Amino acid sequence: MASKTMLDTPAGLVPDTERLLQEITYMEGRLAEIGHDGDCAYERAIARFFEQQVAERRRQLGIA
């Protein structure tokens, strides 16, 4: 008998709410450390990336 993977079930296609919330918390914490405008081009790029990722995860959760 083959083992089932998460993608074998319809529930496996639903985003893991707890994981998304943890990722949002992590990225918002990093944004607070860096600041939303950063001190250098690298920090500004990371801040933009994190802002986009937070928005995407909020969209996935339906709280955007």
C-alpha cells in the first residue's frame, strides 16, 4: 500500500493557517528590525520582499 502525501487529499491543498501566521509574525519582526525603508539597497530590497510576502500570506488567509 502506497503512503499518502499531503497533496493526495483535498485538505492538503488548503494553506496551513498556523504556518502562514508564523511566517507573517517572523517577517513583521524582521521588518521592525530593519525598518521599512532600510539603511542600504539590500535592506530596502529585503523590506520590499517581506512586505510583498506578508501581503501574499494575508491574502491567502483572507485578511488582506
